[in-house]
Amino acid sequence: MNTSASAKQTSSFFDFFNFDLTASMSEKVANVGFIDSDFGQPTQDADLLKQLSFVPGLKEILMLRQVHALEHATVWVLGQSTSYSSNFQVDNELLSGLSTEQGFYLYGEVNISNLRRAVTLALHRLTNGEVDLAVHPRCGTNASVAMLLTAGLAVGMHLLLPFRPIEQLVGLGLAATTAAEIAPDIGALAQRYVTTAIPFNLAIENITVTRDMWGREAHFVKVRWQE
């Protein structure tokens, strides 16, 4: 997630991402501690890496997706109240993150001890069924999806409508409005099935106070890959 501050049928094309929306998210995670096969198996990425080890950068891509999910879940956990509730999520807009294949940066005021507990709890909850924590509304994926939708719909309207100023302006307005309405849902799908993955293969190494490549102060949660 580049958080700022943060279909109904199975398709073989999406088998790698286990694309299946035939049940609601709440039904998928009703039993904490049980990992539904529709949301991936603990050995899925490890097996894929063994089979396609010759593909350059595959491990980094798989690791980045898992780190991305852990980053989202950590932000959710930090924003939640002290009472444990998997059904009540609070978004702390003062926190944001940036994922890399080695770990993620967390921006915002947070006690390192609280962060350590939050990361550990986030990893535990994700790998024990709370897959909804992997999706965050302020993720940069949503912004990218919104821009692509707006551009695509605008081009479509431009080609479909008469080339007169009034019709073109109306078409542009319709494109922007439609994109704004559907982008959050499509962005959430893109996060869940493309840009994140349950971090079955991640182990937390350490958390340090550092600066990112732009010189901004942040906490860096370093992780490592484990089979």
C-alpha cells in the first residue's frame, strides 16, 4: 500500500490469485484460524517459487505482495481500539506506509513497542483467516485504478458521443462520475487479488527508526522469507 497519510464466477486466468467472489468476505473469515482455500494455501507462493525459480524477480514480486498485506494489516491494527475486535476497523489517517520487497516503512507518530506488537498481531491475524485486513481504502492501488478507469471511460465516451463540445463535456462528466463510484470496489478487488497476498512466508526480523530514500523519518519493519 502506498497509503496517503494511508464477478461472480471463477476464471482460470485468475487461478494464481484464486479469484473467487462467490461468498462474502465475512463468510470467508467466519472461523478465525481456518484458511479458506479460496484465499490461498500457506504453501502456495513457496510452491510457485520452486516451480518457477528460473523466472527473474519472481521471489521479490511474491514477497512484495505479502509485505503489502502486512503493511495494511499493521495500519488497521494500530488504528483499532484496545479491545480486540476483528469486525471493527478504525482507520488512523495519521499513519501511512510504503512497501518494499524487504519490508515496509511506516510513517506517523507511533511508539516502537506498540508497533512491534501491532506487526506481530497483524501477521497472526492475517495468517489465521482475517484476510480483510489485507485491503485498505487509502492504498495507492485505489488511486491508480481510479485514474485508469477515468481515462478509459473518458476515451470511450469521446469515441461514442458526437464530436460537439456539449456532448463531449457531458461524456467527460459521466466518465468521471462513474469512475469515482466504482473505483473503490474495483480497487479493493485489485488489492485483494493482485497487489497483496496473505503473508504465510514472512518472518519479522526487526524494526528500526530510519529515513526513506526521500529523507523522511519513518519506522522500517524488516522481514525475511521463510518456506
